[in-house]
Amino acid sequence: MLRVLLEDAKDFPATMLLGAAWVIVFVLMVATRLSAGPFPSLQAFLLGNIGGAHSFGDLSLNELYRGEIWRVVTCTFVHYNLLHLGMNLYGLYQLGSLVESWYGSGQFLAVYLVIGGGGNIVSALLRHARGMEPRMHSGGGSTVVLGLVALCAVMGWRSRSRIGDHLRSQMVGILVFTAILGQLHPMIDNWGHAGGALVGAVVGFLHRILIRTSDRPVGWWAGLLAAVVMILCGAAQWRDSRVEASYRPQVVAEEKRLKETEQLTFELFRLMGFYTQAVMRSELEQASFVPKSLLLVNQKPPRSPTVGASVLFNVPWATLRAEQARYQAILEAAAPTLGSPPTDDDYQRVCRLLARVLEQPPTKMMARGFQFHLTALIQRVSQDLLVIQGRRAALVRQAGLQ
């Protein structure tokens, strides 16, 4: 097999070079994934998504809206799993070598660029027109492969020969099968396939012109220009990844603050409910320890406790103490934020009232005061949450990580 591949590399250098580039990018994606953390499962490696494709140039509408037009080319070199890479490599090897034998290596590079870049632009326009999710990512050489399929189908149809008819029927069968498979499997990029097929069909109508120029200097100049464009697209993606990497620590820090603030907001809302229960339990405990000798003779016997009171008494006293200590620790950890102006007074009052709630039943005025001051703290945290969300969104936009 190695001998065959070496011979094909001499006969079809452009096809083999592009296939090798696909493999190198996939290996780099795997290496990056290994260095970043635990490797995904075997199923994800074979059939799912190994991750990290964004840094290597996959495509989404959001990135095109930001002007990252080079991704329409770089995304053709990105594959999400081993099966994705293997199937596209097989298609490129079979059809790329055929088309390269017709047009020459230089013009085949130009055909690859036109089908890959043009097909992804058409696909993006169709997605935009349909109002599809702009954050959805896509990538892979299947756009090029389906474009080559459509090119061969048009060429076979226009040849008016028995071999051409056979080639056309095979290629049309592949297009139909791929379209049906795309409808059955949501992970398949139908719009990318459609865009590549449309552009490939247009190139197919230029077959005779490309055949005539295959041995002329214009063919080699077209190949050189295509190679330069692909190299520039790769360089632009490398630079963009470096910029994103410089912003990533700041984004991670903001995401950490966002999660901490969201958790603090949630805990403060829960504290409101806990304090209400603690007040009721404290009042019930105080009433249950009043000596019988202090009861008035003609006092009506107390009514049986309600269901809510029964539930409160069933909660162990140690559990309430533990919850009280937990909320005190949460407030203490949030002291640098909540204990600063303009909520410093609210923070101090909430801490004092929480510390006393199980020692002595608070008055109604004290309970209302706790709710009032805790509401002020919740509003402060909610405002901080909006600020952090806005700051994170601004960083994401600047870095192009959205």
C-alpha cells in the first residue's frame, strides 16, 4: 500500500498533498486535545467530536459576520472524528486523482479552492436566508468531495458517451444517497454538501476549457495562486487562534466569576426561605419550653400543631444549626463584595440577624428587617451579575470566541 501511495504521490501530487494536510490537521487536533485535558471517549474519537475544531478553522455564521472569511477555506481541512476524516479521504483520493488527471495538478488546486471556498459561501448564504442558528459550527472536506461528485456528474452528462453516462449515473446516485443520509442524520452538514455540489456543477460546465488549459502556463499560475490563497488562509487562522489564546484566560476568569455570582444569587434566595423556617422553628421551640406552672388556670389549651409545625419539629436541631453555619460561611466568603458600600450596612444587619435567629425568636420587625436588608443584597448581586455578563460578552466578541 505504501508503494502504491508513493506512486500516486508522483502522479497526483496535489490530491495526495491535500489529503496529507487533512491528516496533519487531524493529528494536531488530537494532540491539542490531549494536551488540554482528558481525551474524549473512544466513541467520540471514532464517531463524535474530539473538540478543538474552532481553533483550527471550522466555520459558523457568527464568524463570517465578524469578517473571518478565511474560514470558508480552512474549514475544509478540519474533521471532527476519525470516520469523518476517513470517508472524506476516500472520496478525495478516488475523485481528486481522477479530476487531477484531467486538469493537471495546478488547476486541481484551483478547483479545490473554488469548490471548497465557494461551496461554503453558498452554504452560509442559504443558512442565513433560512434564519438558521448562527453559532452552529461546520467543517470537513465533504463540501469539496460532493463538489467533485457534481463536477463528474455534469462532465459525464455532457460527454454524450457510454462511459460518461455510466459515470453520471454513479455520481447522481452518490448525490441522492448523500442527500437522503443527511436527512436521516442530523450531524451531517446538508447545506455544506449542497453548496459544494452547486459550485462543483458550475465548474463541470467549464470542463472543456480546463482540459485545454491543463498543460498551459495559465494552469500552473492558477495552481500557484490557489496555493498562496490557502497558505494565507491558514496563516490568518493561526493568527486568529493566537489572539483568541491571549484573551482566553480573561474569558475563563470572567466565566468563573459569573458562575460564582450566579451561585451566590441562588444561595441568597434560598437564605430567604431558610430564615423564614428558622424563625418559625425558633418560635415553636421557645413555646414548647414554657413551664406549665406559668400557664394561667383559665387559659385555653393550646391547639395541636399544624402540619407545617410538625414538619419543622421533625427537622433535627443539628441540621438547622448546620444550615445556619453554612449560610454564615457563604456570607463571610462574600464579604469583600457584599460588605462594601453601598450594601455594607445591609450586610452587617443580615449577618447579625442570621446569627441570632435560633438563639432567640426575632420580633416581627426584626424578621421584616432581615427580608428588607437581604433583598438589598440580592439586588446588589443581581446588578453585579449583569455587569459580569456584559464584560464577558465584550471579551468574547473581541476575542472571536462566540
